[in-house]
Amino acid sequence: MQIYKVGGAVRDRLLGKPVTDIDWVVVGATTEEMLAKGFRPVGADFPVFLHPKSGEEFALARTERKSGRGYGGFTFHASPEVTLEEDLIRRDLTINAMAEDDQQNLTDPYHGQRDLEARLLRHVSPAFAEDPLRVMRVARFAARYSSLGFTVAPETMDLMRQLSESGELEALTAERSWKEISRALMEDQPQVFIEVLRECGALKVLMPEVDALFGVPQPEAHHPEIDTGVHTLSVLEQAAKHKQPLTVRWACLLHDLGKGLTPEEEWPRHIAHEHKGLKLIKAVNERFKAPKDCQELALLVGKYHTHGHRALELKPSTLLELLQSFDVYRRPQRFEEFIAACEMDARGRKGLEQRSYPQADYLRGAANAARTVAVQPLLEKGFKGPELGEAIKRERLKALKAYKEAASA
Ligand code: CTP
């Protein structure tokens, strides 16, 4: 049997990037031989094994034929006769379809190295279409490598467009899609992921609520960039620049969905878009089974981001409601993430990227003021049950009034 390093490990070494995961392909071996060497099978029907010591993935060279729609619809053909070239031709991109032996000799039948130099994300063969998830993968690689100058080859964009129109994307499972989305959002240029999905028509299928924001105007006085879709991309870009976590980036992407519902005759204003957007945010959250913390923050940011921007003008009672909604007493981190998302929203406006956001410290100070209210003295006064709750609220309101007065003095 011959063993080769393949995929991302070869690509990233040639790009001079750190290599974390190594995938291997094994040519000329049978399942029985692999098991005899102590490799552990990953799944019953899947010709992939884990190395007994390193845990790295070793796949038997295989060809893949599609037998049904969506994931789980694959059948694999793996046998000792499948050659390295036959294995590589069914992979997604030429830059991912190179192999290397233990002497670092490169096998590159589909010119991955040439495309690396040309900074092109190009599909290897029509077999690309066997896995519609690759549309999202290409958009993710575009996000990752755009700062190096990579773009999607026009013929690959065409194929992605055909796949998006074919209805195949709808068959992807939430789990596979979310894995791509979450990884793409954590890249340095996550907005490129959305741009590429939009360009090939996949955004309209995957997240029509986000796609609908393009072409929707906002008032120029607050939003010099005008277009809501452009604004959303800038907010995402700012979130990545400021190294925000996934929760914040997800909330940034979805915060303005309500603006896509505004009747044209109301443009460029978007009255109550925060509230109107909630059902859309919920739908996107559920479509991709986003983790609970992402779902929760997206809904809260959707509902309250305008409160965040207007923090300094809010009445103490409204400020209190906001703090209560976030349960800042037990969930301080979540409120910090809300503040971060609001700040990214404010910075994601053309020409205003560097403007300071005093609302952030003001909101932090308000949360601290409300937190200083001690429960013990109220218990000692004999408050219990719902009355205790009311008494705590009254004290917090007092603290917030004092805080606001001190801040505006
Ligand atoms: N691959 C593919 N189609 C997929 C998934 C994977 O063709 N839908 C192939 C590609 O050759 C890829 C390799 O399997 O390079 C390994 O896949 P994976 O580990 O998911 O990606 P990497 O290319 O290693 O990229 P990353 O750095 O994002 O992990």
C-alpha cells in the first residue's frame, strides 16, 4: 500500500500556512489490511480509518457515486484498484486535490499548484456537483483566502450557480450547513462568504432573509452606505476585525432582518424593524439548528440593538427593563456580547468605522449600578416572594436614576 498526505495539509504547506489537521489517503489497500494494522474504522460503510496512535484520518482511495439526494445519499466505491488520480479527481478544488508522499514528492494531476499561484479557487471536475455542500465550502475558502488575493474561477461560479438553482442545497442537513457557516463566520473576512453565496444565488436559497436586505435603502443621515445588505456585510467585517466570538458574529449577520420586510412606500425608514425581524431571526436560527447561545444572542440583539444605540437617552425604567431582559445579574457575559454587537453595528457604517461608541461604557456602568443593589438588607426587612422581587426592582431603579444623573452631570 502507498500512503499520501492530501487535501488541506498539502495546500496549506504550499501556501506557507500552519498545518493543523493532516488527512491521508491510502492506495492499494483493503479494509481488512487496515484493520489488521490496528486502524479503527470511522463508520461501518465509510472507508475511513483513524490511526491507532495519532488519531489522524486515513481514507482508502475511492471514487464516489451519487445515489440519492442530500447527505447520506452517497455510495462509496473503495478498492485497492482505485488509483491516486481517480481519488483526487473527485475532490472539490484543484488546490485541495494534491497529494504528497513521505519524500514531499507532489502529485498534482489537476494543476492545483498553478491555481495556488494564480490565486484561483477552481473545481477539479464535474464530480464537484456530487456534494452540494461544496458551494458553501468554496465560499468559505474564498473568505479565508481573500486577503491573499484568491477569487472563485468563473467556471466554478457557474457550476455553483447551477447547483444553487437545482434545488440540491435544500437537501443539505442543518448540521453540515451550520458547520460550514460557523467556520466561515470565524474567518478574517466573513463578509466574503456571504458575498460569494450571494453571487452564485445560494444566499437566496439558504438565507433568503439576508439576501432580501440587498437593495433595501436606509436613511443616508445615519447610514451613509444606504443599502441594508452592504451595511450588514460591513457589520460582519467589523466583528471580524474586532475578533468577536461566533455568537456576536451570528447576531451581527441577523440583526437587521426586519428591514427586509418594510413595505417599499415606507423606505428609507424602518419603523419597528427590530420587532418585525424576530420571526425571521427565529426561522434562520432553527433552519440551521444554531447552538443555543447563538440563537439567544441573535434574538436579543435583533430586539434591542436600537436600545443599545440610544442608551444615553433611555429613561431609567427602560434601562432597567433592558438589563432585566438580559438577566445581567446572572449572565454578565451575554450582556457584554450584546454591547459588542451594538458597537459593531454602529461601526459597520461607511466612514464611521472609527467613531467612538460611548454607549458601550455607559451600558456597562448601568449594569454595574443595577448589580450593586444588595438583596440581604431587603430580606432583613422581611420582603419575600413576589414582593421581594418588586423591592429589588425598585432599588435597582433608584440606582439607575442616580447613575443617569451622575453621568449627565
Ligand atoms: N473534500 C472534498 N469535498 C468535501 C469535503 C472534503 O473534496 N465536501 C476533500 C478536499 O480534498 C479536502 C479534503 O477532502 O481538501 C479534506 O477535507 P477537510 O478536512 O474538510 O478540509 P481541508 O481541505 O483540510 O480544509 P480545512 O483547512 O478547512 O480543514
